[in-house]
Amino acid sequence: MAIFFSSYCPICGNKGFKVKNDTMIHHIKDISKMGDRGYSFCPNSECNIVYFHNKETFTSSMVNKEIGFKDISSPNGTICYCYNYPQSELYNESIVDKIKIRIENYGSRCDIRNPSGRCCLKEIRRMQKEQKKEEVYDISKN
Ligand SMILES: [Zn+2]
């Protein structure tokens, strides 16, 4: 029997994607709050929700590490969970190459270590692009 549940975040309405319970167990502070059903991850950087199942939600304060991909996080928020790089590393132009070299040498466990269950590189590139746009905007203001 198929299990149906909404894969849209109940707060922002963005489409989430399914995460394995195994992934969540590594990131939720209080595992006893976790149900036995499947959860989705909300990828919207402006939304405070990390995991949800219908109306049941886990916010960013309910996970172990600050999520660097969410706008509300500080410069200490994590962007690469396999190698523990903080958000402040986004200013480092070579951060993507640095992570790639690490992955080549040591492998990666994004499926477990990243709260989204996915590789961080795509998100890092997106955030770096956005950061550059903001810088251009700042300069044009002066
Ligand atoms: Zn959301």
C-alpha cells in the first residue's frame, strides 16, 4: 500500500524532498519526537523548517548543527557537513575545489552527514553566486 502525504512544506509551501529516517536520526536533537513515517526536507533557505511530515515540523533549532543553507543561520552555520566547513568559508573562492579534493581522498557521506541527505556542492555554488550578486549591489549603492 502506498503511503500518501503532502510533500509541500506546511509553512512556506515549497516542495520538499524525502529524506531517509537514517539521515534524520543523525540530525534531530530529540529523536523521541520522531514518528515512524517518512519526512521531507524543506530546501527553502528563507524557511525555518528543516523536516516536515504534513503539519508535523522540525525547525532549525531542533537539529544538532546550525544549517548554513538557511538564511537565519550565523557565519558558524555548517555548509559542508562531511568536512565541517562553516558558512564563513563561502568567501573562499576555492572552497568547492577544496571539498572536491577531500572527497577524492576520503570519500563523502552526504547521505548521513548532510541534513538534506544530499551533496553540499550544488548549494555552495548557489550561495556563492548569491553572495557575489549582493556584493555588486552593495558597490553600486555607493
Ligand atoms: Zn519551508
